[in-house]
Amino acid sequence: MMAFSSGVGILLLLYLLQGSDTSLVRLNENGYEDIIIAIDPAVPEDATIIESIKEMVTKASTHLFEATEKRFFFKNVSILIPESWKDSVEYRRPKQESYKHADIKVAPPTLEGRDEPYTRQFTQCEEKAEYIHFTPDFVLGKKQSEYGDSGKLLVHEWAHLRWGVFDEYNEDHPFYSASSKKIEATRCSTGITGMNRVHTCQGSTCITRRCRTNSTTKLYEKDCQFFPDKVQSEKASIMFMQSIDSVTQFCKKENHNREAPTLHNEKCNYRSTWEVISNSEDFHNSIPMEMPPSPPFFSLLRIRERIVCLVLDVSGSMATNDRLNRVNQAVKYFLKQIIENRSWVGMVHFSHQATIKSKLIQINSDIERDKLLQTLPTSANGGTSICAGIKAAFQVFKSGGNQTDGTEIFLLSDGEDSTAKLCIDEVKDSGAVVHFIALGPSAEFAVTNMSILTGGMHISVSDKAQNNGLIDAFGTLASENAAVTHKSLQLESKGAILNDSLWLNDTVVIDSTVGKDTFFLVTWNKQAPDIYLRDPKGTEITNFTMNMDSKMAYLSIPGTAQVGIWTYNLEAKVTSEILTITVTSRAASSSVPPITVNAKVNTDTNIFPSPTIVYAEVLQGYTPIIGARVTATIESNTGKTEELVLLDNGAGADAFKDDGVYSRYFTAYSDNGRYSLKVRADGGTNSARRSLRHPSSRSAYIPGWVVDGEIQGNPPRPETTEATHPVLENFSRTVSGGAFVMSNVPNSPLPDVYPPNRITDLQATLDGEEISLTWTAPGDDYDVGKVQQYIIRTSENITDLKDNFNNSLRVDTTNLIPNEANSKETFAFKIENISEENATYIFIAIESIDKSNLSSGLSNIAQVALFTPQAEPIPDERPRSGVSISTIVLSVVGSVVLVCIIVSTTICILKKKQSSSGAGTTF
């Protein structure tokens, strides 16, 4: 392996990896290039969608330029068109563009009837999000009355996606008590005017009334909504409600509403959205432009048949650790089960030189698959020249009459080749995508760079055969552009060294969303085992195909496999045998998306002591699945493994509760170098279900507008009840999550440098004279272990508590004994030293301290209401969102009067003020 002086090679890798994610977007002279907008294969053909996308992005570019003070615009955009749509002379073949790299997805809604635009965002503040999701109806302009102009809305979502800001409204907390002692709508800025009203309609008849207060929260009732004035002068903020005509800017420090319980305040430490954007790499690498930019340039790319070349290392190092046999097992699995029909596949072997073993063959049946299987390697010797293998793959593509644009190279090697850097530029310019499977711990960084620079996958696999890593790796190489209903999904992947017992026994669940092309694969190291497989009815399945040369047995279930629990029992014939089993299947119906799992880490590279965050996303189509049991196995390049239970509890590393994203911190580093990730998800018994929550990081739904003092309402947003989405049946999935690289890890034992994670779900309720608190326990090291103590402080002023926590009133926590991380904590205390003549609310926050005196930082701030009539201010006469508590009391007391107004529009007297404007009257 090549030695690097002064760590130059490592630094180069870190630089490249830190900029890598699924997006290919780059900023070039103020313009965003290589934006990908992908039309999902499930969207019916409609060329109008393409034109609507162009119109939306063109408008958005102008709005973005204005909102960012002449800094940013959209320069070029690729629109990815499904293979099922008719071809056109305008359409070109994609290069590295794919659905995996899509920044915006035009796809069916998460649930029927829900066309809300949103950004899939589950990372931290200032970190890039996953993608923007627009439905076809939204793109076609059919939802403009509910969400406003699509161009301005795209700017709102782009800020989520690119700069990691969050919404400045909060439907869970739509109102709050301001320091002015008024109830205010949650918004930024407070200059946005409007009415707080309950507006209900039955058919064409609508009733509007004043909002009543909730007796517990002292805020407005559940059905109360803020209706903005249609005509405004305020320009901020785009992250509150970009649909307001006057709004063209982000909130800045001078007009930011730090009091409001917005998600942006919570996630970004109460900084304004413009402060976060101004701290971005994009902002630091740009200066304002003097002239307006040109309109965006659009490329239309249609998905084509897949063209793949397998480039297999057969150098001498591949003859060790049973590597060659494991390679053959994994490639056979790929060719028999993973690669899609109509794909073109070629084969190259390389050591110090390369040999083309098969030109491109189109896969139409088992005949072509078996022909390729005959070209697998049988021996390994000689040196290593990865560049020779890559260049031979280019010859394979060109000999088939193809350019290299959009082709894929599956490079499998131990990567021990110091000359690999010599062809990096050629690979980068080729338009091909390189997927690198690194077998063993010694791969050159230059080889990994090939996959990063071309947008491919890089997967690290150890020499521990029982981890099934090579087969898992090839299982992830299904087409990124195929419909999910056509992809092979891994239901089971397990292996073991059998010493004390010669049996490997377990079950695998085949749920109703899969079952087509179900495939069982068993491998061994020494001697073929006895295989016992029973379907859910107890019938034994015996017709496995045994391949003694490759030490594998496999079985394809014809038609659609039975739904339910399949039981397998594998009996080894010798001790210290290594047995593995893999089960895959495809969607049972093209009209019902299967349950899928995607896994990733927050960064492809990391430097100790920074924690790594593991994410696993469980979905059916675009609908999140909650209540699953999800575990991650992380393996170092020396074969050490750690297992984490991932959580969707909205605490610790998990940004949002019940969003179908399961997360956890990982800090148990053992070595420098590559770590691989594997995730398993199980539905459990009567636990997993589809999430009915509206997605976070979405554009605000407009309930209606105030026009000339009257509310013009929109239709209510579609809602879904639990009855229509019952608990899911059991299911199981496994997936490889790729690899990440660690550096600067010290020798064991590791120093204690990790604080408790910040508490983000603190809640408070008033019970008589006591305040009851609940929260999720942090750990000694982020979300592992147990903290030493909690410090709880209160204040009558939310800003004082945030800014002067250490000087705020401390609560006696002598009897509060911390529990283990991720358990539910409860604590109650009596209210003391409150100046009742001024207090309306008590604000509470917690700080956690570990045994090394490391602090978690301040938690989110919870509040309880104290009703103090003597502190009520004079009623606000203006039709603003802020309404005093005395006005609320009058609203409640005057409810009969309001009914009188609604029914008869008679003249009613309140505080001797004449009213004749009917149900919309504001006192």
C-alpha cells in the first residue's frame, strides 16, 4: 500500500469525501449546476409535466436571486424522464444522473389525496437534506390556491434542501405567549398581519367565530387558525409563508422572532434563517452579482437500458482467505437474481493486465445469465493493475457500439494498487459510474475516489465470510433508475461460524407487498449442509440446486411465494463451518409499492472525536413506516463489529419522532480506516404501521386569506384516520448502508470526550401546584449510558432563560436519579418564587451533566400557563394576530353574543362598541 508523507493522501480523501452526498449539485459563479429533477417511473406519461417543471424552475431562479440578495440562481437543470415514456429526439442518455442523485422528485403523494410539497429532511441544522418531493398535480398548478406560486415555493424548499434551515411556522404549536403578554401566531416575522379565527364550513355554508382559550394551555383552542391578510407590506419570511405576495426575503437577525416556537428556532439555536444561510459554504464562496442572471438551461434525459461491466480482480492476493470463491458466489447471486432483464452485461478479469472475458450480452432469460456465469474466474495470481481493468471495461462498452456515457463499472478488488491514481482523470471524464466493492482493509484511497467522483457506491467488505458482506454488497447494486416494484429486495441475510452447535435455525417473513421472484441462497465454506425449508403451511421445500464447485445452493420459488413465516434449518456437517443464508424477493404487484429500507451515515468520512450518525429510512412508496424494530451492525476494517438499536423517538440523533427515519449516534470506534454499515428492519407483532403525520419541512398550507376584513377560506386539507391505515403485518428487510472512513482514532481505551446528547422533547404540564416534566433520557456519551445529573432551571421570560440559563432560578433535583439513555424520565416540582402579578407563563429548560462534567447544552424550552386575570392588558382593537388575554376572556364570555351575531347579524353590544360586520367582527 502506498505510503503518504505528512498525511497528504488522507487529507485528499477527506476533502473529496466531505463534499460527497447523493446530490451532484455544485455552485459555479453564483449559479447552481447539475440539478436533477426526476420524474418517478410511477407517474403516468404527461409531457405537460416537463413544461411545467421548466416554468416553475425559471420563476424560482428569479425569486432565489432576489431572496439571496443577488447571490444565487439556477444555472442548469437535468430533467430525468422514465424509460416507460415515449422517446423523443430531444431526449439524451443520462451520464451520472440517476434517481438516487435526484434533488427534486416528481412522484405520487405520500398518501392518497395529499399533494403537500415537502423536503425529506432528517439531518441537523446547516446540513443538506435528502430531496424535495412534488406531486404531479402540484407541478401542474392544480394546488396553487392551497400553496401559492410554485416558483416561490421552490425557493422555500430549496432552503431546506441546500442550507439546512427549517420552517418558521409550527402546526403542533401554532400559537405562543409573547413577552407582550399577548397570544401570537407562530411566525416570522411578527410584521405579518392577520386574524386568529375558527372557520368551519359544511357544504357552501361557512361559520367564522373568535377563538376561545384552552383552559390548560391558556392558548387558543385546537381549531383556531391564523388567517393572514391578503394584502401585506412585510417582506419576511420565505420560511414562514412564501405564498404571501409581499414576502420575498428570509428573516434576518434584526427582524427574527426568537420567541416563537418554530422548528427553525429549536433546530438552529434561535438564529435567523438568513444567519444560517450566511454561514453556509455557498455563501462564503460567492459575492453578489451586478447583473441579473440568464434563465436556467434544461437538459432532457430519458432513462435507457442498463449497460454494466463486471471488473473482477484476479491478482494473487485474491487467492487468500477464500476470497475468489466468495467473489464467485456473490457474482453468481448478482447475475441470477439482481441484474434486471433487458440489461447489457460484460465481464473483465484483471491482475497486472486485463482480459475481456465477455463482450456485452443482453439479459433476456436464464440462457444469457448462464452464459455469463461460465466466464467467472477459476484462479488468481500476479500483480494488480486496476487501471488496466477499467480501460478494458471502456473497450467492452465501445465494442458494443456504445459511448461510455451512463455506463456502469462494478469494480471488485482488494484495491492494493498504488498506480490506480494514474487513471482517475480518465475515469472522471468518461461519463461512466464506478461502483467500488473493497474486499479487505487495504484498498488505496485513489480507488475509492473513483466511485466518489463518478457518483457511484463504495462498499467496504471484510474477510469475515460469516458476515455475508460480499453478497450483501452485490445485492445493493440493483438499478438506481428502475421502479421500486421491479427491484430485488433483501429480506434476510445471516451467517455464522458453527462450533458449539452445528445448526443455523431461524425464520424469514414474506409479507404481502413482496413474494415475486423469491430466491433462497445458502453458502458454506467446507462441506454442503443439510437444508430444511418449510413454507407457512408447514410444507417442506426440498428442490434446492446444489453447486458444489462454488459451495452454494439456491432455490427460486415459482410465481408468488406464500405470505407468512418461512422456517429454515441448516445443519453443518463439520465443526467450525461457516454457513450463510440470503433471501430476496420482488414486489408482488406493480401497483402496490413494497416496504423498503435505505441506510446511510451523516458523513462519508469523519475525524475522531466527532460522532457518526446512522440513519435508516423505512418506507412504503413515499409513506413512512413507524413502530418497526431497526438495528444497525457496524464493522471495522479489522472485522470488529458493534450493534446499535436505531430509534425513531425524536430524541438524541433522531430529528423527528415518527417520521420513519430511525437514528443513533455511533462513537465506539476501534480502528482507523473503513467501517461498513448493515441495517435490518423488522415489523414486529402488531407494532409497525404507516405514518399518518404530515411530513416535516413542508410548505405551509394556506387555510384562507383575510380580504377586506372577511375570511376567504380554502377547502380543508385532506386528513387520514387510523381506521384507514391499520397496523401492518410483520415484515423483514436487510440492506447494506455503504462505508465511511475514520481517522485520528487513538489507541484504546478511548478518552471520555462525548457529552450527553441535548434533550429535545421536554414537555411540561401544570397539575395543581406542581409542574410535571417528561423527557427522553440522554446518555453519558450522547445516547449511550446514564448521565450523572440534571440541572433544571425556570424563568418567567423565555429569552432570559435562553440567554442567561446559569443565572435563572434552579429547581431542587436532589431526588431526581437519572435513568438509562432512551428511557422516559418524569419529574415534578412545586412552583416557587413566582411574581404572580406579572407571570402568565413559566418556562423550563434542562441541562444534563455526565461523570466527566461534560454538558449536553440547553434543552428545548417547555412552558406551563398560569392564569392571572389581574395581569390582563387592555384589549387590542386592531385586526392583528396578537390578542390579549382579556380579549380572550371576553370572547368566551361573549359566546352567546357571537351566536346571536352569526344567526341574525343583529346589532350586539360589547364594551358599548357598535358592530355590524357579522361573523368576522373583531373586538
